[in-house]
Amino acid sequence: MNVLILNGGSSSLKYYLFDMNTDTTVLEGMISNIALDECNHRYTDRKGKTVMEEVNITDYEQALKLAFDTIHKKCNISSEGLKIVGHRVVHGGNRFQSPIIIDKNVEEIIERYSHLAPLHNPINLKIIRLARKFLPNATHVAVFDTAFHNTIPDYASVYGIPYEYYKNDQIRRYGFHGNSHEYVAIRASQFLERPLRRLKIITCHLGNGASVCAIDRGRSIDTSMGLTPLEGLVMGTRCGDIDPALVTYLAREKNLSLDEIDNMLNKKSGLLGLSGISSNMQLIEKAAEEGDHQALLAIKLFCYRVKKYIGAYMLALGWVNAIVFTGGIGENSRGIRLRILQNTEKFGIGISEQKNRLCRVDRAHPVFDISHRSSHAHVLVIATNEELMMARKCLEAIDYDIRPHIATAEAVRQIPIGISAHHVHLCRSDIDALFGEGYQLTPEKPLSQPGQYACKEKVDLKGPRGTVKNVRILGPERNQTQVEISRTEEFILGIDAPIRESGDLDGTPSITIIGPKGPVEIAQGVICAKRHIHMTPEDAELFDVSNGDIVMVKVSSKGRELIFGDVVVRVNENYSLEMHIDTDEANAAELSANATGILISIQHKKEVQPWLAYAP
């Protein structure tokens, strides 16, 4: 099966044809300087033969036609033979949390988010519309740079400006390079032979555009880029983090217009602006070796900013299993890698200078471990392949598109929504300590899930900051004590509880539970429960999902719709169909006691693909 990936820039078009049966590139090409002087076309076939030719291309329509003609001539695949086409779309806002098959409605939503990425989304959309016109019988899929970062919690994504701008205009940190960060994280888990859901990884995509991402158990929890790709690291021509007052200062004191400031910060700053030489790190390194002070300053500033983000994300994650370098600079500059991780040995991170010097990565050999033997965390260099990741996402979107099933499923039954308040599950030893040896919990009322019940007994929870009283115990007893609280109660108690599935307690906070016979301090076990749906196997078959799938559910309340993403499916023959959210989520959505939802799409499938052997 072949998948074509299209990626348009401000004056360029990249195209990649993949054979998904072997995960190999059949043909890749780039048309540069569209509608400019010296327009050229460069393409490479499966055998590695590269051809460069000058062409006269004045618009994207001609560029697409040239790409399709090249595929036909070199691969003997006509336009009718291109059945799946993936489109890179930079900004998906908060609406698109996974790849999606493109229709007119999707086009309109992409256009609606163009104000958040004015340099990218309009071009992405133009190529989508032209490609759909050229290839009307193909399935076109939008793959979003921002989608991977939709799991970033609000306290890491919302800016410290009036809340109304977040609520009404969706102004927040979105993050980019998501396909690259996800790809290398999966590659790292395969190399380490450990499930991604058990790893904490910091990925550093360092190229002309650059960003760092903190990945906790396969989920992005923070990233350096923000509302736009301008925030974060110093990049080729982008400034990265600055004091926002600099914008008003330049306007007031230097009489620069907003357009002039925007152009300067995006196209004349970063490595280019600091060095005064180039945005190309290789040229800057060469100049620094020859004693150029500005070039050396640019390198030091670049590396310091990366190091600062790595340090911050280590604290955010709690610990780190691996640090990954990728992108043009991350993969190829041993000096930059070494400078970034200098003097980090006391934090359990070390680079072997010999391994770093010998490091080479490419598509055939994508991973190289440059860790020092004493390093507690692995330091990996991984060749990214964003386009292959996009091709895989296209197949996911097609395989997991449940829209044909929605009408049937919705007609048969909607999903009841249960609002789950704080509660405690206790193991036998903790029941004995809290209520007396041999004590038996007293069932008070059955819960929606068969065999589970609310007990008459209650306990108090004591954290570093405060106490939450009269927390209900749920039965029956479990093998390990687990406490489930809301975000509001996190603040009251003074702890940060991670969002986890029930039973996934490694690395979670401790707390003191107080009962009539005294207190018990558990070393770990406090979580905010991940949104989930209980289903029977028959329900799962009806909705065309499997145990462990991650889905999106639409709910309606008081005349408005809201979509819950990142909802995990749990399937068991003893379950009863119901989606569980906590009280904070229910209050935010203004849901009533008898609310229901509709399963509208699948974000991720749990079933293992060959390329996802160690992914969650």
C-alpha cells in the first residue's frame, strides 16, 4: 500500500511516496522557489539516485502537477493509483486531537484556525484543495503538528493573561513538531525495549526550527513552542523566548510597525540575527572556530536555552529515562550535543565523548546511544522521519475512522455519563490499620458497574497543605490502596496528582489516610482518574472499538456542545456501558445528572502495530 505525503512551505512543495508494506521511501522530492527565480526540482528514488533540475513553476497547482507527473514517470503510478494522500497542517487548534479524513467541514475548520498560523495554514489549505481537485477519488487525510501536544495540561498551556482570551479565543500554548517528537519517542522505546507507557523522555528537535518536549508515558506534558512556533528555543531565524515588553518598546522607541517587528522576530533573529553570518549552524560553528565572537555567542545562547528547558522538564517529569537529540543540528552536530549536556553528570546524565564523536544516524541506522557508561539516563541520537510518521497516521485515520458507524451506534444507544466524586479503594492491610483487624466494609449502595459498591465507611485525606474530610470508600477491597481526587482537591491537599488509569500507580504522590483507628501513610497511590468508558464486549463491537483505545466523546449541555478527548476505553464482560469523568470536568461542561455522550472518533488504537512494538 502506497501513501503520498504533501508538505507545503511559503515557496516550496515537498512530496514523499511511501510503501507502507515495507515502511520504505519509494520517491521523495522538493520543488523550491516556487514563483521565484532559480526555481528547481530535486528528487531521490528508492535506490538513492538524486536528480536536480531547473524548472519554471509559478504556482502550487503547477508544482503539484509536476510532483504527480514525476511519480508517474519514476514509479509507474498514475494519479488514479494514488489512493491515500496525507497533508501536513501546522495548526489544528483545540479541535483536532488526531489525524482526520478531510471533507468540506474539515477544510472550513482548518481555515478557521488560519489566524493562529497565518504563514502556514493558508498554504496547507490551498494544497489540500488543489490536491483534492487533482485526486478526487483518493482519501485525503490532515495530519496536524499540534495534535500530539493536546495532552498538555492547562496549567502548562494557558498563558498568564486574562482568562477570557483563553476561553473565547483559544489563546494558549499549542506546540509544534509533534510528529517528530512522537516518532523519536517511539523509536527510543523500541531501542530501549521498554513500553513507551513506562518511560519519561525529553526529546530535543534541533534544526532551523527547534523545540523541546517533555513526554510522560507517551503523552506530551509540555513543550517549548507556544501559540506559534516563535516561542521557546533560539532558532535559525526565530528569536525564541523574549520579554513581551520588547514588542511595545520596539514600536514606541524605534518606530517599528507591528508587521516590521513580526518580520524581524520571525525572519531576522535567532542564530542569523545573533551571529550576523547565517542561520546555518555549520557555518556559525566554522566562524566560531576562527574566533568570531558573535558566532560563539550565538552557539552559547542556543545551547544554554536547550539546557535550561531540559533541566526544567526533568523537574516536571520527576525523573528521565532518556534524552533524545534529533533534527538537522541534533543529529549531526556532536559539538552542540556535548555543549548542551556539559556538567550534567551530577544529575545522572553523561555523554561518552568517544561515542558522540563516532555517532552517525540515517534512515537505515536511525538510533545511536551516546550515553556514558555511568549515565543513569540514556542519551540517544535518533534520525527523525516526520513524513513516515504522517503516513502511519494516515493509515490510522482510515482504519480508525468510525464515522460510518456513528449513525448506527447513535441510533441504538448513547453513552451514559457518570460523574465520579473523590473516593478511596483500600487493600486489606490498610483496612485493618484504619478500622481494626479483620474489619469488613459495609456496602451501602451498588454502583453502576456490577459488583462494585459505595461503603458506609468514610475516611479523611491529609496532605502537606490541608485535609479533605469524609471521603467515601468504594468496595470491594483491592490489592493496592488507591486514592482518586479532583484537580480542586489537589490544591486543598497541596499535592500534584498525575492523570492515570486506575491501577497505574508508579511514581504517584503519597498521602495520609485517617480512619477511626488511626492514620495510614501510603507511599504512593494518589491519582486524578483518566476519563474512561466502561463497555461490554458487545458494546465495543457496536462502537467498533477495543480495550485500551483512546477516543473522543461529544456531549451536549444547556445548548452548547463540548468534546472530551483522551478518553480510554475499558472492555470487560462484567462492565456496564458508562463514561466516567470527575466533578471538575462535569462542572466545567455544565453537565446534568442524566447526561449522555456520543463517541465521535478514535484518537489512538491500543492494538500493536509492527512499528509500534513498544508504544502504548
